[in-house]
Amino acid sequence: MNYTTQMDAARKGIITKEMEIVAKKENMDVNVLLDKIAKGTVVIPANKNHENIDPEGVGEGLRTKINVNLGISKDSYDLDREYDKVRTAIDMKAEAIMDLSNYGKTIEFRRKLVDMSPAMIGTVPVYDALGFYDKELKDITAKEFLDVVEQHGKDGVDFVTIHAGINKETANTFRKNPRLMNLVSRGGSLMFAWMQLNKQENPFYEYYDELLDICAKYDITVSLGDACRPGAIADSTDASQIKELIVLGELTKRAWAKNVQVIIEGPGHMALNEIEANMMLEKKLCHGAPFYVLGPLVTDIAPGYDHITGAIGGAIAAANGADFLCYVTPAEHLRLPTLDDMKEGIIASKIAAHAGDISKKIPNARAWDNEMSYARQQLDWEKMFELAIDPEKARRYRESSKPEDEKSCSMCGKMCAVRNLNKVLNGEDINILRD
């Protein structure tokens, strides 16, 4: 029996090889997974042309996944550096990589990225359009926007961010409800500007059915972008954000009708006390589709430390239903991230995702922590390094300051609570002052 997409296969009762791989990774019965894909609450982004993909599932009941952004820009055009980032992201087991390249002819970089990456690959085709056609934004036609998506599908891209929710109605809501930070979504601002300059409807909204046909052809998952995501905590959960979310819910149903898999993108900057409600709103208004969040960043005052503000928000978001975290690096708001920035962003996001999984009671999420706790109780340093989320840093810190008692660390030395309890419970003298 033939099928067009993972969703189409699931609705026909076909278990694909990608479903089998994901079910095994997630310790989930493959028929349970199939049912979730059929309903749209889980997606497996896996373009038919991405031959070496190691598929991952995103959505209900699965581990929270993380995405790494990279790519070239006019002000920082260094392909070798970006390939180093790709290799590092893969080595650090990021489940997704988004190519946000926005300058020049990006096709060579994108194709090599797809070829070298077992992680799922995402793009924002509108970023590529200006360089692809060497045209100013205003002069690009609706068909040309769609043709760029088609090219990305041919190249093997697994999911594309499409800002289709910023239609004329959403734009009107935005105009009537002034914000402190206006629109901070790069793709969303480009589509809003195109609409303003051409006095026309958003082409991705007007020709949404044609877009879906392209996505179905290659099994591209459409990641419905949040043009109105808040870029300041002052703007979160406002009329523009909610209006767009309602539109994204309508677009989700239209995609599912064509068996196209959907992810919903979300905030942004948001105060801690609003995160739980926003996760519930997305799941309600978008019918349980997987939710992909940037952060959320829980305060606006920490440039240079936004991997921390993002991890705080990401952990709370994941605990309350977010399925996919876009990493945030220390360079957010400041510059294109370096390799070291990227590493810090990946670790922070992985910690947030895992913390959320513990709260969501994802099967075996706690087992990792319990193993680490047992290794600590045993003062088994090699096992601790093996289990650490960043083994290299843990080992480096330990070796930089050796204690008198090799079993303890230089913080407590022979006063180490773990050491002394182990000895006392074993009937031994603890010998704090003596050798």
C-alpha cells in the first residue's frame, strides 16, 4: 500500500521504518505511536530525500527534543565555521538543526548540511528567497516564494518554518494593539513588510493549499511560524499573539486534511507566570499539535546570559506540554553565535528538556538521574563523568582542584557527607583529622 507522508501512512495503518525506529527510541508501542501520528499529536519530520536521517518523533508522550540554529549571514560569512558547528551539534546529539542562512546562494551549504546530518533539518525558506532570486523583497512574487519551498523540499529539508498566520486580519489586530517591541520574528516581519509594500494578502496564507501540496510531495513537516511571538515580556499573551494562534489552529486542520504533518511555533519572551497558560492555549487552539518554543526567555535584562533565561523558561514550558525547544545561546540579541556559544546553548537546552521530561513523567527520564545519584553515593567518579550531560567539563573541573582524599572533592575534603556516611554505616572510623 502506498502513502505520501508519515501521517498518511499512519491513517492507513501502515507502520513505516521511521515509526519503528522512533517507537524503539521512545520505549513506546509502535501502534500507540501510529495512533498519535494519525491524530497529529506526534510528528516524524523525515523528508523522502533526506536519505541518512536518523528519525526522531516530536510530540505527545515523547522526550522533549532540542533544535540548534546555525547558518551564514552577510556580516558573518564563514562556511568552514558553520560546518564545524554542524559536526559539533551532531556530536552533542541535538535532534534537529535549523539552517537560518540568509545571504547569497545558500543551496550548496544546505545540500551539504542535509548530506552530513542524521539530525532532522529545518529551514525558513523566506530567508533564502532574496538571495535565491537576487531580488528585493517587494519584487518577489507569490509563486516565487512557493518555488523556494519546493527547492528546499528537493534538497531534503525535513521541516520548514512558514509564517502563514500573519494574514490581513492578524496584521490588522497588530496595528490596533501597539506593542513595546512590535514584531521581532525575522520571517514574520518580512512577510508583514511584503504585505504592506504590495497591498496584498500573505502569499503563504492565500496559496496555503499549494504550499501543502509541496509539503505532501516530499513529506515536509510544516512548522507554522509565530510572526507575532513576543520579543519582550511586556508583549506576551497579547491580542496579536492570540489572534495569530487562532489562525494557526485553523491552518493546522487544513494541513491535516491533506495529510501534512504540523508543528506550531511559540514564544518568545514571557514572564514565568504566563508560561503554563500559554502551553495550554496552544494545545487547545491548535488541537494538540506539537508545540515548538524559542525559550521562552523569562526576563529581558540578561544579554550575554540568555541561554540561562531561555533554559528557565524552556524547562517550565516542557514541563507543561512543550514538545520541542529551540536552543538559545549566550549570543542571543548580540551577535552570530560562536562554536562555544553554541555548545553552551545546547547544554542549557538539553538540561531544560530533561527537567521537563522528569516533570512530564516521560518513561525512563528519572532513570538517568537515579544512576547519577547512585554513582555519587558510591563516590564513583568515572561513572559520574560517564553519566554527566557534559562529561568533558565535569572531568576538567574535578581534575583542576584535587582533594587530599581522592574519594571526595576539594569543596569538603574529608568532611564530605557522602564519604563519612559510607564509612560510619560500614562501621569504620571517619578519620577527619588523621590520615
